[in-house]
Amino acid sequence: MVEIHKIVYNIAMKYKCPICSEELVIKDKTMVCANNHSFDRAKSGYFNLFITNSTNHGDNDLMARARRDFLNKGYYQPLKQAIINTISDHNPQNLVDLACGEGYYTKDFPINDKCGIDLSKKAITIAAKQDKATQYIIASIFKAPLYDHTIDCITTIFAPVAIDEINRLLRPGGIFILINPGIDHLYELKQAVYEDPYKNEETTFNFEHLNLLEIKKVQGKINLETNEDIKNLFTMTPYYLKTSRHDAAKLDNISQMIVTYDFNIHIFKKDL
Ligand SMILES: C[S@@+](CC[C@H](N)C(=O)[O-])C[C@H]1O[C@@H](n2cnc3c(N)ncnc32)[C@H](O)[C@@H]1O
């Protein structure tokens, strides 16, 4: 039985041509399919497989840089370690990080065959420059250029949940790890900006074909020691896009802040 499992599932991740769905093969600095559709590798190492005219290009350059600078300070290291432990528990052969951003988490996932997908060119460029062990791809997570039922583990961290794609990509028994903010996440930051700050709603996820195994909580306080760190944290969140300049300017003169982090790690297993 063990041997059959290996034969069926222990195969390298295959990329699908976004034009004709034939398999893409990497030749020198190009991904090319049997119909000669080809995609050049960017200097930093990613491939751009996003070919639609969508106006959604993911997070902008400012948000991507803010997130890189904030995360590189290690404030969210406890979350990263908890995700790494969760992945190790399930020992997947391959992994896709959907909406991987700048690859802060992806780059340390203990998997040889892994891919990070995001729409933001800036985020993917940052990720690909820092991490040569992961294949980074510009594409929509709602149309991932990968084949059905070929993925052992999918992560989605603070990003839209492309549940139909997740079900399409995961092999039977595959693992989906979803991280979202808990009710107290960043409450002090919201208090500093909004007249009537609100706590996050506790979200319950019910997905067809995915069985919830466990929810792990990662909670604590971080001491933001500079105004730059405070502003980077604000800029990397969706609050940045929703807040008036007047309210955002309230952060200008704050030089230190203790903030609560509150994360939920949901672990699902796909039906066999
Ligand atoms: C809040 S960030 C999280 C990034 C990363 N997971 C992290 O936690 O560091 C959300 C990410 O989702 C990406 N994104 C949003 N919509 C997307 C889509 N339809 N396809 C691919 N990426 C998308 C954005 O570009 C951004 O990088």
C-alpha cells in the first residue's frame, strides 16, 4: 500500500500552460509547452503566468515593501514557527502557498518541492530574489496554473480563500492550512487610528470535502519600537486601503506601541 501511495502521489509539481493547459517544461530560462507557448523567467527567478486583463494586480509596491520590512524584523516569527511545525506534522511531498506575498513564510517551509503564487509583481519579485528554493509564479489564486489533485499541502495566510481551486488542486487526503486573524488581532493599532475601534469577528469555516482537524491559536504581544515599524504594520494590512488620510495620520507621532497578535491556524484534511 505504501508503495502505491508513493507511485501515485510522489511526483514533482507540474505547471500548466495558462493558454492551452498543456504541461509547461522549464528549458533554460523559459517555461514552454508542447504548443510552443513560452514564458520567460524574470531576472529574479519567477515566471509570470498571469494572462488575463484583470484589473486586480494584488497588493501594491508600498504594501509589499512595508510587509517585507515589518516581517523581516521577526515580529511574526512565532506564527511562522507554528506553521512550520504544522506542516512538519503532516510531512507533505509538495506544497503551494496561495497568495504568498513576499514569501516570508514560504521560504522557510520544510519542503523541497514548493511553489508560491501571488498576483503582486512587487511581492513576487521580493520573494524570488530572497528564496531560490521555491518556484514563485505570478498568477491568480482563483486560476492556479497547476493540475487537478496533484498537491499534498496548500497554505493560505491572511489572504482570500480560493476554495474551489483548493479543492481542485488538493489530492485526496491532502492538507489545507488556513491562517486568519483572531478577534483581538492588532486591536491597539485600531484603537490608535479609529474613533470606534472594533474587534474582529470570529469566523467559522465550513468547506465541502474538507474536514477540520484542529484550530491552533497563536497569541501574544509585540513591542513595536519605532514609528517605521508601526506604520509598516498598518500599511501591510487591509486597514491601509480602508482608512482616511486623516485617521492614518494619527500614527505619525507615535514612536512605540505594544500590540496584540492573535492568529488562528485552521488545519483541514481533504476527503479520501
Ligand atoms: C495580506 S497579504 C498576505 C501575504 C502573505 N500570505 C503573508 O502573510 O505575508 C495578501 C496577498 O494576497 C495577494 N492577492 C490578493 N488577491 C489575489 C489573487 N486573486 N490572486 C493572487 N494573489 C492575490 C496580494 O497581492 C497579497 O500579496
